[in-house]
Amino acid sequence: MDPYSLISQFSYVGLFILLILGGLGIPFFPEDLILISCGMLISFEIIEPVPATVIAYLGLVISDSMLYYAGRKFGRKIITNSRFARIISLPKFLLLERKFKKHSILIMLAGRLLVGFRAQVFLLAGMTKVSFIKFFLIDAIGAAIVLTIMIYAGYMGGVFLDKVKKGILYMEYALAFLIILGVILLLIYLSRKYLRINNKNSK
């Protein structure tokens, strides 16, 4: 089942759960696609914009914080764990760790904005003992930016699809009208032709 169907079925609770799962890097639940689907559902008036936006924002920040605390609690043990190796490999971790010490704010902000880079950065923030306040403030800003862009994109996509749907409906009406008009003109032509033939025969 795709994210759009799940959110439609379970509404706000489904939206929150999907964002937590997507934020934790679980496959089949891409975070950006869920936010775009949320925007489309808002445009279709299936969910309300204010509660949906608030819940989506909480889902982003909470899932990011969970990754941060996982990194802070388990530290480098995560690197040697096979389950986490898919998220962040040792070479990538060592490279990020060196850069992180000099550019932690920039990297954390980029981690929130770039797809496929988030889980690694949030885990690394916890591993390197970045203060939670610093992490939270940067993540809150990044999450707000991502949320705005993705939900707006989904909303505009929904509006576009609605216009396309209405356009197709108008085209169907126009086609039906042309077909009916064509049939009427054909009947008029055949009837006039029939009358001319009858007039000739009567003479």
C-alpha cells in the first residue's frame, strides 16, 4: 500500500506514524514522498492544513531526535552493528566525523535538507555528543524548511491534478457535444438527400 492510501485511510495518526518510520530510515516509507502526499491530501480537502502540518512537523522532529539519542546512547557500537551498517558505514562515519567537528551546524542543516543524508548526520550528532539544544534548534529550522517545501509542492501538485481532471471532464463534454452535433448534421444531410431523391422520382 502506498503512503497516499495509508494517510487517506488512517488520517492524522497514519501521517504521524509514517513520518516516524520514514524518518528512522525504514524502507518503503520515504519521508519526502509522505510530505508531498500530505500536501496533496490537503489540496483535496481530505485532511485539514493546520493539524496536518503540526503533526507532520512533530513527526519530523521526533524521528530526528530518536536518531540523535540512538547515536548518543550507543556511540560507535552502531558502526559495528550489522543493522546500522546499512545506514552509515565506517569509512563514511570517519569522514563525516572529521568534518563534523569543524562544521557541525552546516552539516546538521544539510543533513535535514538533503535526501539520503539525514539518518547518518543525526546519528553522528549524537555520537559526537553535540548538545541536544544545539541539535534541536538546527533540526527545527531545517525541518520547517523541508516541511514547507514538500507540503507546498504536494499541494500545488494536487491543485494541478484537479485542474487536469476538470480539463479532461470539459474535453469529454466537448467531445460528446461534437459527436451529437455530427450525428444531427449527418441526419440532416441524409434526410435532405432522401427528399431530393424522392422529388426526382416523383417527377
